[in-house]
Amino acid sequence: MFKLGVTGGIGSGKTSVCRVFEVLNIPVFSADRVASEIMETDNSIIDGINTIAGRNLYLNGKLDRPALSKLIFNDRERLGKVNSLVHPAVFRAFTHWVSLQTSPYVIMEAAILFESGASRLVDKIATIVAPEEERINRIIQRSLLSREQIAERMRNQVDDAERAKHSDFIINNSENDMIIPVIIKIHSEIINTINTQI
């Protein structure tokens, strides 16, 4: 099964791009959403997170995400430990999910596709880029984060230029760009690649 990785910085528009692929009947695995679910439901991960935190972060039966963020945000060692717990579980979930699909190809959407090592699980990569100011405005509209918090998160992610260097496709998603024709072109190219391999 051919796998396309879709990535981009916070606020770049990954969800909008993936919705277009879904209209084309290409299933999308959201690595971020699955990671969130696993951190709430997998007992071995829950125990591991509590061990790393040194206290119970699930007092109400749900993960106290602000407390976890505070613990790992400026602590690279702790962040690495949490990632080494969660990422392999997400990869296993992806592999299982792929085995159930019947479409020509599938998509893994992941904000940290490169940083997590998920880029090794896919055949091609599409990176979504957008001007920083537009990204900030999108995030402000949909979340409670301040400009400073958004800027901090952007600094902690790989930048667009670095992502683009390792990508097969670039999707420009500023307000002036038409993303649908670009996505249809990528879709056609992948279908052609698959057909020539059969």
C-alpha cells in the first residue's frame, strides 16, 4: 500500500488539505489525534507518563494536558521519554490501520512527521507551507493560545525550509493560493505511480 505523509507547521492548514484528499476517497490517519487517544486509553502509556512526570497526571481520569505541557516544554529529556513511549504506539496503530484499508493509497497526517521518525513509514511526503502571520492568525481564531505561545511552538518545530528540503511535494496554503488543483495534481501523480508499479 502506497503511503503519503502530509505535514506542515502549526496553523499551516493540514486539516483543510486532508479534507480535500478525503473528498477524493483517500483515507487519512491523523497521527496527532491517535496519539491523543492513546495517551488517554492505553494503560501502559498512562503508567509510563505518570512515571516520567513523577506524579499522577490523570487525577480526574483524563490526562491533565496543561500540566504535561508545562513539564515537558523546556525539558528535552522528559519530552524525549514521553515521545519514545507514544511514537512507537502511534506507528503500530498506523501499520494496523493501513492493513485494513482498500483505497489506492493512504495518508498519514502528522505535525512532527520528520521529528518523530514517521517519515520513514511513508513513500512520499507533501509539506504544507503558509506565511507565518497567516498561520498565527488561524491559530488565534481556533484556540486560546496567545501570540507568544504560538511563536514558542513554532520555534520548537522544524521550519518550512527544512521540511521542504526533504519533501516530494509542496502545497502553498496562503489565502491567495488555490490548493485544490495542486492536491488533484499530487493525487493524479500518485495514482499514475501506483499504476505503473502494477
